[in-house]
Amino acid sequence: MKKFQAEIDVMPKKEILDPQGKAVTGSMKNLGLAEIQNVRIGKHITLEIDAENKEAASSKVDTACKSLLANLIMESYSFSITEV
């Protein structure tokens, strides 16, 4: 068994309203940073996986994302895997 680390980004889909991002965008204007627009806020998740190889680790992470970490109706995800 090898140990891998996954870096996962979960973001609201572009067609979904992001109220948290909208609020931060509005606050940027109040701070004099009006040039910062269209803020989108998501989640960054790190985790470790014990697996035989990178492909098996990737499969486990993909299953975790689809089953628990991301709401596929409203969110998309991407991840990278490195051996540690």
C-alpha cells in the first residue's frame, strides 16, 4: 500500500447563484476594490488515501466526491493526487 494525498476543489456551478460570493463581491466595492468582480466561493478539501496505486486512489477520491463531498446538482469538483 502507498499513501496519497488529494487536493479537492468543490465550487458552485456557474449557472447556480452564489449568495456568499455575491456578498463578498459587494463588500469589495465597499473596500474600494470595485475592480474585483464575480467572486465565487467554494470548498477546498485535503485528505489522505491508502491505495495500491494512483489510479486506485483517484477512483476512491472520485467516489467520495460524488457520494459525499460535492452536491452534483449544484456543485462541480476537481482534484489532484500526489504520492506522499
